Amino acid sequence: MAALEAHDLYRFYHAGEEETLALRGVTLEVERGEIVVIFGPSGSGKSTLLACLAGLDEPDGGYVNVAGKRLTRRPEHVRAAIRARHIGILLQSENLLTNLNVADNVRLQLALAGRAKTSPHIALQQADIAHRSHAKPGQLSGGELARAALAVALSADPDVLLADEPTGEVDAQTEKILLRALNERRARGGATIIASHSEELIRWADRSIQLRDGRIESG
Ligand SMILES: Nc1ncnc2c1ncn2[C@@H]1O[C@H](COP(=O)(O)OP(=O)(O)O)[C@@H](O)[C@H]1O
Ligand SMILES: [Mg+2]
């Protein structure tokens, strides 16, 4: 069983008479322990695809299975439960609740995943942010915010990690920590899907998929 399976995904956006075909029949499978980079020009559908794979957006056609469970066309509370147990998400911003400190953000994620007894410390250390665990997101630098978000996303050891341009705006040290954490995930059998323009990430990944105008062009 693939860690993630997406079949023939379509997503259309409407604004007045304008129609944008953001995804036009995207099919992909990602195995356990595999790191896949999705690349393509701006507007090619990378973020829309990740949002559909995460169950944060609902495709207009096609389906998504995560860890063998159907994610699409389920009520929001079912999607949220599947997401909490099986998916880690790293967005470009707004990954953290601003009124909770870093450790409590991690604790919340663990509780949602049914792992309230797991100490947040492991994830905080893995992301090299343990020394800032009592800080609120508003008190963190850009690199620290990215590492705190990584700690949250990895804390429940999700079957699938979805990351939208995670190395886009981070410092070299944070990028190193991120790549190290992704390598450790790979060794434990976690699947990772990254939207990125980075040539280095594309070379480093197990496989890359090129999107153009909402379609898979290669990969
Ligand atoms: N919420 C939205 N409403 C309308 N159009 C959108 C929305 N989100 C994305 N789009 C459009 O869908 C296409 C794909 O966007 P996106 O998935 O963000 O691409 P990428 O992440 O590759 O830059 C673009 O043409 C974008 O303008
Ligand atoms: Mg994007």
C-alpha cells in the first residue's frame, strides 16, 4: 500500500467569468520512505496540489488516499482526524497558533494525533528549537519560526509530510536541520512530498515531478 495515492485530481477556481484550471488530472503515488519534490513554474498548481493532498482543500474531481484511508469527500471532522493522525504539514507561513508558545504548539499537535503522552522535547530537539520552547511565535526570528513549524509537523511522526517551499526563505543552518530531519524520516519509512524550486532539493530527492499548467509534465 502506497503511503499516499492521488488519482486524477481536478481543481477549478472561478472568479466572475474567469476560470482557472489549477489541477487537470494529476495522478501520483508516493511510497513509504520516499522523498518526492514537485517543481514547476509559479502558478503551475503546486500549492493547490499540496492543499488537496492534505485535505485542506477539496478537489473538484478525483480522490486522495492517505495511509489507506480515503481523505476526499469526507466530512471536515473526518478529514481533520485523518490529517492529525497521518499527515504533517509545513506551509509557507501560519503554521503555528500565535497565542501558544512553541512547546504548547507541539503538545497540541501531539494531542490531536492521539499521542498526548509523548514528550514534545524530542521534536523540539530534532528541529533544534528546544532552547526557544517557551517563546510565542511572535517572538521568533524567521529561521526559528521555520524550525518551530518543523517541530510541530514532525512531532507525531506522520506517515506523510507535505511541505510547501520549506527552504524558500530560510537561512542555511535551518535548511541543514530540515534536510537532516527529512533524511531521518526517510530512514524510518515516512513519505515526504515537497513543493520547491530548489535545484539542490530536486537533485537530492528520490524522485521529482514537474507540473505545468496543472498537469504532470514529467516524472
Ligand atoms: N484561491 C484561489 N482562487 C483563485 N485562483 C487560485 C486560488 N489559488 C490558486 N489559484 C490559481 O490557481 C493556479 C495554481 O496556483 P498555485 O497552486 O498557487 O500554484 P503554485 O503553487 O505552483 O505557484 C494559479 O493560476 C493561481 O492563480
Ligand atoms: Mg505555491
